[in-house]
Amino acid sequence: MKKSFKILKNLGSKERKAMLEDTYKELIKLRAQRAVGSAIESPGKIKALRRAIARILMLDAAIKPAEKGGQK
């Protein structure tokens, strides 16, 4: 689920929040599969999802102060 930084930056806050929730849900599913012991299609997907979540959270943290009139 590699999302380009430019695409994420152009999304509105509601769309980013929805994408973040979907990504969290998918990560939880994969972690549950791994915990139960069933085979995961792509073990690297867990790492990719964690990075996607970090990108979204970092972008939100960078944009929110700018929206409130803080430093850019």
C-alpha cells in the first residue's frame, strides 16, 4: 500500500483520516493472522503498512500547525 507523499498531501484531512483507519484495520488483520499461525500472503506487507501509517501521521502533524497559523 505504498502511497505517494504527493497524493497524501493533496488529500483532505477527512480522506487521510479514513485512509489511516483502513490501514490500521488491515494491519490488525495481518497481525492476527500471524499470531494465529496461518500463512500471510506477503510478510513484507506488515512493514509497508506500518510505514504508510507513519507517513500519514507525519503529514498530519506537519499540516495541522500550518492550518492553525503556526510556523511552516
